[in-house]
Amino acid sequence: MTGFRDELVSLLPRLRRFALATTNSRHEAEDLLQTAVERALRHESSWQQGTRLDSWMFKIMQNLWLDELRAHRRRTEPLDEIVNLAGEDGRDSMMNQLQFAEAQAALQLLPDEQRAVIALVVLDGLSYQQTADALNIPVGTVMSRLARGRAVLASQLGTDAKLKIAKP
């Protein structure tokens, strides 16, 4: 199934963004992405040709992360702190870093279900229907979680925060 592998490779940037939004840590995101790709390659035969590979991968990643959170709670190890992703220099860089850290911290206050919806709709630009399909939930649930998540983020980030969302 070379088509499967080619499509998987083309999805890597989107999967990396989803992993980072989900984990709030570059290190954890890379581990999650690697584990998800490994699992997908190992279970390649269970993916049905003609279905959305991105939805399948998002679900794998979400399940892996939930498993990791459960294991973390049992181990009670501290998770990695926020990692700076800005790569510029000077005053703008400092402002970007502060805004990024603030947004990442606010995103982490959301319940896992809301954070996943925000990541897929706002960060990845999926439609409500695509998000519903990826998470195996009704479109109404996507809309509800998105609205609640946006409200929390807006209150945490101030009234200036504007989160653009994809149209349903």
C-alpha cells in the first residue's frame, strides 16, 4: 500500500500540529507522533481504502494520548513544561513567546475533549463535520465543545483574543 504511506507522510505536518496542541510539549508531541505513525504502519491493513486517513490518525493519536494521561496519573510524574517554539530575535520574538506561552497555558486549561476540538477546528482548519468524523462524535457536540472552549480561552486571554474558526 504505497498510497497509504505516501498519504501518511503528507499528513505529518498536520499530525505534528495536532500532537503539539494536544500535549503542550514539543517532546511529548514528537513521542506521540512517532508512536501514532508506528501504530498506523503496524496496523496498516486495518485502514480501509477510501476512508479518511487523517480522521483515522487523529483518532489513533487521541487514544494514545488518553492512554498516556492515564498512565501518567498512575505514575504521578511531572509532564514537560511549555516549550518555546518561536525562532525569531528581538522584541517581537519576546512578545510572540509570551503570547504563545499564554495561549498554550490557556489551551491546557481546557478539558481534553474541548482541546481536541479546538486543535482540529481552529489550529488544523477542519470543518465541523470533518472534526466530528475524526473524533467519532456528533456535529452538535463539536459545536458545543468548540463554543465552550472558545469561551474559556477568550476569558483567559482577554476580550482581545479572537479565535477564527472554520465554517461548518
